[in-house]
Amino acid sequence: MKICMVGEGAFARKHLDALACIDGIEVATIVGGVAKDTEDLARDRGIAHWTTDLDKGLSQPDVEAAILTSPTPIHADQAVQVMRAGKHVLIEIPMADSLADAERVVQVQKETGMVAMVNHVRRFNPSHQWVHNRIKTGELTIQHLVVETYFFRRTNMNALGQPRSWTDHLLWHHACHTVDLFQYQTGEPPVDIYALSGPHHPELGIAMDMSIGMKTASGILCTQSMSFNNDGPLGTFFRYICDNGTYIARYDELVDGKQQPIDVSNVDVSLNGVELCDREFFASIREGRTPGTSVEQCLPAMQTLDRLEKVLK
């Protein structure tokens, strides 16, 4: 299967690393936003074609699908463009930075019938899968999901230390992971929500600190603290406080409440959540089925984010 990689930044590289582990996939072209960076990445990875024009990338011979790792504000427009071109699409989280754009993506998917999936990677991380499997068997019930998302981003730089052409967002990106995961793990939408934000950065124009809370009808709580002001350690930590133990997930790794490692090597075919997401995308195309995190399945998270944004306003 020949695909088009859209984006030349840190997450394009994560997906390229993952794709190298999956048989039968060829990256035929890279579509980037900065010509030199795109050319350099294509050369480094041995990819024959590169361009800054999405239409040209999608029109390369036998390209069937695209992975979007481009800036969040153009995810929706590009996803629509890819589907209208008759190609399947995997969109890096979030699928959009507004509910209206997310609804548009879902509508175009229904119109075109293309496979359209969002990389809600937390569902695929072996650590979260381990917890989910035990919830399904009744071994665990979540009482409170406590999430810390901490980065140091007082300047507009990306994960590679390079200037960004767009501005990241605590609610529409980082909270999106938690909102979707909470609804996925509990099987319930939140009935009660709250959101608080600190002062906006004078240059970036975004809230640098934020907290959100959710409660399901059965009484399960979720609390998330987020900051772009935190000077290490960096990343996101999920603490599952359950009726039968406490478990702390950090990306693909899992420990219990006493910091003892839990073996998740047998959860899935890989220990890399991004790779597992990519595998599901290609499998759903080949099998002609709905993927595990289709745009429609991820829409409830966007609806909750819209509710939270209204609270903040």
C-alpha cells in the first residue's frame, strides 16, 4: 500500500519510525509546509518524492491513503481534501480545533465512504489497553482518573526545538487525549464538567495553565491539570485510581501505585502505541471496515471539548 505522509515535523518522524515496522507499506511521498525541511526529511528517509502541494502528493501513482501530521488548524480542511480525492485518511489528534470542523469531517466521511480515523493514541497505548481489558472483564472499576499534562512552552517551539508556524492548545489538543480516553474507559459521557484557565500568554495568545474536571452519571471522576509553564519533568501521566488497585500510565509504560512495573508486553503485537494505531488504520482499509477510532467514534470527545470551551468563555 502506497501512502502520502503529510507533515515534516516530530510526529511525521514518529509515524515514519512506526511504518518502518509494518510490512507492505510504502511512503511514496511527503507533503510538507517548509520546503527545505520536507526535502531533508525525504532524503534522510529515502523517500523519492516530496512536495509542498497536497494535491500533487495525493496524485502520485497508486497512493491510497494519507497520514496527516500537519498543524492542528488545518487538519479538518486537509482531511476533507484527502477524502474528496478518494483517499483514506488518518488524522493526528485532534481531528479539528472546533466542533463545527469536526462535524464537517464526519459528514464528508459519510458522503465519501472513505476510511477516516483519528490517532487517539491513548486507546492504543499498551498501558491503557491493559487497564481497558481489565475493565471489560470486571476486574477493575475506575473511581477517579487523575491526569497531569506538563510542558515548558513559553516560546512557540515544537518538539524538535524548531519555531512553530501555529500555536498548540491545552484544551483542543492535550485535553482531547484525556476526554476521549475517559469516555472510552468508562463507557459513559460526562454529565457534569468544569474548566478553569489561567492568564493568557501576551505573545502566544493562549492560556498557559488549565484544569478540567468531568463526572459520569455513575459518579466516576476525572481531573486533569495542564501547564505550558512547567519546567520538568515533561509529559503526561495518567493515574487510574480503581476499586482494585492504582495504576499509573505514561504513554506505553505502566506501573502500579507503588511504582512497581507491570508487564504489558503481551497486550498487543507492539509496545508502540503509534505503530498500533497505524496498523489498525491499514487493517481497516484492507478489510473494508470501520477503524477503532473512526472520526465518528471520536466526535463525542469533540462535543465535550466544545462544552468545556463554552465554560471557559
